[in-house]
Amino acid sequence: MSPYTEPQDWRRLFEEISISRLASTDNCTAVVTKIAGVLVEFGYRVQLREFVAGPERLVAGSVFGVLLIVGSVIAAATLLAVPSATRVPGVMVALVVLVLVAGLPGAVEALVAGGRLYAPWVGSLLGYRLVARGVSTANITAVKRADPRVWLVAHSDSKVQRSSLATRMVAVRLVEVGALLLALSGAFGSLKAHRAVLTAGTVLGAALAVAGGAVLATAGIDDGSPGAIDNATGIVAALAAAKQLGDRDDVGILITGAEELAMAGARQWVRDGACGRLFVNFDGVDGRGRYVLSVHRGASPGSARTLASRLRDTLGREDARIVKYITFGMFVDGMILAKAGLAGVTVQRGTFAGTAGVAHTPRDVASRVDIEGALRAGRAAASAIESCLSEST
């Protein structure tokens, strides 16, 4: 009998891999081995590519949170101390705040550049003790020929942080609003008639930015989340699609390691020589809410849009929506693959409180998840890929 033909087969697999599995731990190794075994059963040639993932980007994010706190306090103190008769200092502070927020990616990259020097000791102080000196893990690739045209992607690891994904998403918004209030207070600091309002805006802006920065600065990382939604559901979806596409030799499967360490596995795969044209990435496919199909344009925006449209039509327009960008503050493997030129779609599903509110916490357990949503996503992706590949041949 063909493996994984019944819903209970998938449920058993899902529960087996929904265990705490921070990259490099024994549990993570066991899950990677299990996934590889399933792919072999499906007739794929499987390879494990080991690599070392460092914490530099995560530590840099926390350091940036500390800098946000310090910068917001200095900006607010400067604005409150500047006499209303002069406007130039306030405008300068406003510009500095806006540049700080607008330049977040560049600032983090600059911090990452020196991260290997400070990450081991700063990382331990900021809550990254288990990964401060890097971890050894592996990417899984499964193919039937050397150069797949399409990749099914999911990540194998999980993590616990001091705040849930939802809390960190709110923190990013607090920083944005706080920075805007500080900028406005600085730009209009010479308006005497509204001095009280501007003072209140300065204090509130600083408070919001400090609160958001504090969440980012203290995020940390640890083992302890079963990672049912994030990302055992994604693994199940990818495997379901792989099984349905088993007769094709132009589809490959990529299960990345250490995605929770700033998409380290996807970055390593790109460095190793990424190939292919399209991908579907599954990352958190809950059994509730609408499907969100995030388009990654890569080098072929038209192909990405077509793939997303086929996916939405298969899932049903009332149950799925296409978005052009990943929510600010969220990071997925698809972003890295798109930078390497691949076009694709990241499939997610859930609600803010019920899904993002438990992601990256010990509450992300298998018992609360209906995996039919993940299986449906995998089958829909397989159908969409079949349609796109058939048209291009």
C-alpha cells in the first residue's frame, strides 16, 4: 500500500514531528531524519547538507532594539529641552528619527557585519545562550533529477522566544508610531500655540518606541516550542504536495534548517548554488482563518503572480487572498529565495490571536491544530504547480 494515503497517517506524522526542536538539538535531528525517510518512501533521492548557522542576525536585531530605546530617549530629551523659539534642532532630530527607522534594514546589516565578533558574548547577555556560538544543522533536498524547475519549501526547526510572534508584530508597529510622533514633534516644535500637544506627542512617541524596542531587544531564543503551527504544518503541506507530484521529475523539495535563526538554511542553500525557477513555501498553515498567499517576484514577477492566482483559484477566492508583501516584521525563507532570483509564493494561514499569538511559545502544540488546512494547501499547491508547468512545456 502506498504510504500516507489516509488522514490518520498524516496526523500521526504531524504529531511525531510536533516536538521541541531548536536547530542542532537531538529532537531536531530526529525530525530531519523522519522527514528524509518519508521523502525516500515517496521515491525521491534525498541529500542532507550540513552547515553551521550563526546567531549574528538575531543578536543584531536585539542590539538594534537596544539602540532604538537609547535613541528614542535621547531624541525625546532633546526635543523637550529645545526652546520653542528655534526650530532647526527639532527638525534635525526629526530627520534623524526618520532615517533611523527608514534605514532599519541597512542598520541591521551593518550590525550583522560585525556580529561574529560580538555575538558570542553579547548574544549570551541578550538571551541567545543556546545558539551564541553557532549551531550545526542541515538542509534536506529531495529530487528526481539534478535540476528541478519548481521547489516545495518548508523549514524543519522551531524555537521559543520571550514574546509571541503576535507581540513582536505589535512591537514593530509601536516603534513605527513612536518614531512618527517623535518626528512630528520635532518638525513642528516651534509652534508655541500647541506646545502642550507637542510635548505630549514627544512623551508618548518615546514611550511607544521604548516599549517596542524593549520587546525586540529582549526577544532571545530557546528550545521548548513543539512548533505545531510553526512549522510542522508547513512540513506536512510540503510533503502532501510532494506525494501528489511524485510522478514528475521536475519538482524538488527543500526543507531548510535553522530558519528560525534568520533563515540561515535558505541563505546557505543559495550560497551552495540555488537552482530552479519557481517555489511554493509553506510557513505556518493553521486550520483556521483565510489563506494568505504572499507573492515573491524574484526574477519573474509574472510567473509568481500566475502561480499565486492558480493557488487562490484552487483554494477558493473566499478562502484565500493574495498579498504583494509579507507583513512588516515577519521573515520567511521565500524572501531569501526571491533575492536569489526564484519567483514564488509563501502560503500561510491563521488568525492574529489564535495563530500568531501562540507561535514561538510552548503553547504551539499539535492538539490545537486541525491539519486539514495544511493538507488542503499542499494539494492545492500541487495542482497549481501542475497547471503552471503544463503551460510552460
